Amino acid sequence: MYDKCQCTMNPETKLWKKVKKNTPKIHWSRIESWSSFGIPDLLGYHDSCGFFMCELKILHGSKLTFSPHQKMFHLTRSKRNFIIAEEPRTSSIKLYGSSAIQGLLTDHRETPCLALDDWSHIERVLINAPLDA
């Protein structure tokens, strides 16, 4: 069935919907950051770890682009903040810690990710759960 809404949605909005659907243990709020530059796109909460933030990015080529404000946020607040990136051609999902931003600015393919293409692993890393949870 043809879903016009899905076709006209921008890639970052599609990624947000995937994150929300595939990480059901996390309570998410999407932040419209036009009023505060550099703030990540998502605020997540789980009882075991409290609040954390995630920036959503779509991969194009070898480098990710960040505004100067986004760079500063991730460079100065690298604990419990994350970057979730998707390669649109393959639908590959990668989770990075904020501390990986320097590598992402150079070449995401050479930057180690915390989780790759495994939503349950991504969710565990985000909420800081043990691997057997």
C-alpha cells in the first residue's frame, strides 16, 4: 500500500519514528531546538539512568555535518549524550557517544560506534543496561 505521508517525510523524521518504535523502554521527547541552538533532537528518559540526549543524523558520504553549536554541545557534554546516524541507502543504524564527534567530522566509517544495526543493543547502551538485560 502506498503511504504518501511516509514518502514526503524528511529522512530525519523517519529516523525519529524508527528510534521511537524500536526503543520502547525509553520515554522520548522530541525537542524543537530553534529556540536553543545546538541542543540535540531527542530527550530520552529511563528509570535506571535518568535523562540523556540524542542527536539524529543522516549519513551522506564519509563525513557528518554539525553546526558549530552542535559541535560545542557534544564536545563539552560527552557523558550520557549520543548521536544516532542512519545510512539511508542501506537503512544501517549506528549509535555513537558524543565523544566520537571529532571522528565523525572526519570520517564516520573510521570511527568506532557503540552499536550497529541492533535496536535492542542500541536501547541497552542508551539506558546503560547490562548486556544480559
